[in-house]
Amino acid sequence: MTPLPLAQKSAGWFFQPVALGRVAAMRFLAGAFIWVDWWWYMPWIVGHRHVPGELYQPLFIARVLPVFPTPSYWLVVGTLVVLLAASIPMMFNKAPRLFGWIVAAAYFEWMIIAMSYGKVDHGKFGFLILLFLLPTMPKARWGDRRNLSEHVGWGFNLVQIGVVCTYFFAAWAKVRYGGWEWVNSATMTWAIIRRGTEYSTWLLDYPWMLRLSQWGMVAFELLSPVVMFVAAKRFRYGIVAFFYLFHLTVFLAVEISFLPHMVAMACFLPLERINPRELIRNAPGLPGRIRRKLKARKAVPAQTRSGEAVPEAEPAS
Amino acid sequence: MDTQYATVRPLGRAVRVSITLVVLALVTATTFWGGDDFFPFAPFKMYSSSMELDGWAGSTRVEAVNAEGERFKLTEDATGFRRAELEGQKSRFIENPELLEFVAQAYENTNPDKPEIVTVEIIERRYRLEDGHQTGEVTEVVEAAYTREGADA
């Protein structure tokens, strides 16, 4: 059977090639997050080593698969040691596939330990997908923009789907659990009473602004899948930048950062352009280069004829 | 160095697209019908409940009294058991307050040098809201309490 052209085209959407340099960068970010996770982002997970097994409430997956025993002191500590030890070679590209699998398995057990005591957190879906897909990708060097791979493209596409699902289905969960009236409810008021900061508590005096922000959130969550279908790169990066700004705002307002989600989301960005060696080598000459660039920019309008519209210079990033 | 372009062969393509579709199907299914129990495929219900504009916004905490008669808040750091986890299992604790014994044990495992706990209480502080504004009206309710047998505090 010959595949239809449309089917071929849609299959191509899953396999848009990605440069290998991005894999090295994402491995580093994922490993770095694991170190941040246990001592800053979710330091309470290791606290479960002291919680008696009677308060352990096994999840569906632990009840079905007999490979997740009731956490004990040594199981919690042991999982953490294996996780941290394996994440270092993964970060620095030593046998990254082998250590990637160890990290993925250990982190999954770490999540079982975290989520089995009466509360499941929901910001790590994309990150878990990332951990399980990184080991399927080849060994890679930072800054490699020459070698392109469809395998990697598929993997990051799935991570991106996970990231977008987190937004899109969060809107649906609001409708399911909160009903359509969620957008006009006092959920943000409640959130700020519980965990407001100096940047947000003043909002309690303006409930209409909080309600407006709820409308905005649902609108952006429902529209988020657009990012998967935008061909223009700049527009795409713009949307991703908006996502990051959204998380910054939420963090300032209620101190919830969704850091692992933001790490997974980084695979939207052209991280293959980053080459740490080059950055370090060029660092001493950087001020001079910026000065030369600015000078060159200033010189441009002088060369154009008067009366001709001068395009606004892009801000130096 | 030569540029390489690695393509996925047709069989690999079929397998990979299937994996993507299975992940999507699972996350869609749990979003519509499943619950937290199906983690990692759980509905993304961060702050998804509707809070009434007129009503009570509650904030739960756990307090303990130790053998020396001191009353203090049992924080996450002191027990390793989180407020949200306590709230998640709250119906269990209300039904069977003796389970609070294990919260006391968690505290003692975490702080072996501190005096033992005699009493544990779950307390909810409720803020009255009207049209989304805080009215300033606050009440506190002890939802579950447990005192160790033989303790005289």
C-alpha cells in the first residue's frame, strides 16, 4: 500500500529533524534539575524516609506492578543516592544512554516515593517524558549543529506534546473539577490567602483582577497547542517565551514555579547554538565585541540616504 | 566534518508514532475519567477547584503537645509529612483519629532527641469570604484529635 501524501506529511510532523547539540544541552539541564530538585525544589521527598509505612497509600501503578515496595528509610536514601550518582555522568556525557536509563528508573521510583502519601503533584509530566526519552537519543556534543536526527526530533516532539498537554488538559481539569464557573470563582483569592507574596497580596483588594487572570489562564491554556503547529520559528520562540513569563508571574504571585516543566519546555529552544567551550573562550573579548557591534549599528543609519525609512535595530541580546 | 542526517526507517516510524499516540491516549483518558491514582498519567488539576465567592476558605495545620506540655505546630520539616498530604488523607484521619499516632511517630523519627508527643490535632482555620473579599471573620475548628493512651496531658 502506498501511503497517501497527506499521511506522509502528517507523519513528518512527528519527525522534524533536530540538531544533536540540543540533546547534550537537555541532558545537562535534566541532570542539573535533579540536583536542584532534591535540596531546593522538593526537599520534602527525602523527608518521607521518616514517615511510617501506615501512611503510605500505594498508587495504581504500584498496586499493579509488584516492583514498588513500601518506602522505608533505606529505600528512600538508596534511591536518592543512585539517582544523584547516575545523574552526574549523564550531565557530562559519559555513557549518557546507560546512565540515562538508570536516572529515568531511579527518578520514577523517587516520584512514587513522593506521590504516594495522599498528594499527587502535577507539574512533572513533561519532565518524566524527557527523562525516559533522553536515553533513546544518541551521544551528543554541545554546540553540534551539523548532525541532524529524526530520532531526536521524534523524542523532543513527544516531550513538547507532554508540555502542551500539561497546559491544555489543565484547562479541561478545571472544567471537570471546578465546572465552567471556575473562571469566575475565588480560586486565585484562595491561592493567594494560602501562599501569597508581597507581590500578590494587594490583589486581594481587587477580586475582579483575580477573576480576569483566571479567564486569561484558561484562554492561554486552551490556545497552547498552537505552539506545536507554528512554522515560523520566531513566532514559536515568542510563544515559548510567553510560557516562561507566565511561570515567572505565577512564581512571584504564589511561589509555585513548575521548574521541572520549564526544564522540559527548554527543548523547544535552539539550545544547539550554545557551545560552553566557545562561550568561555570568547568571554574575555565579550565587552569589546559588544562595543564594536554597537558602533557598527550606529554607523548604519549614516550610510542610508536621508528620507529613507530606517529599520529599527534589533535589540542586542 | 561531514553533516549527517539520521532518518528513522518505516518500521521505527510506525513504532514511534504509536508510542506518541499511546501516551496521548493515556493522558487524555485520565484527564477525562481517571484520577490522581493513575500517576504519572494524572489529571492536571493544579488549583482546579472552584472556590465560592461567598463562603469559607480553609487552611489546615497540625498541632502537637509534647510530654513537657508545650504546644507547637507540626510543620513539614518536623515530620516529613506535608500539609497537602495530610489534607489528602484528612477523611481517613477524621474517621480514625488513631492514625495520627503515625504522624507522631514521623515526628519522633525525624527528631529523636526531642521530647515525645502526647497529643496531635488537625485544626482548620476558616476565613469568611463575601463576593471574593475577605471579611475578616475567622473561625478555627479541631477536625481530629488523638491523645496517646496513658498520657495525662
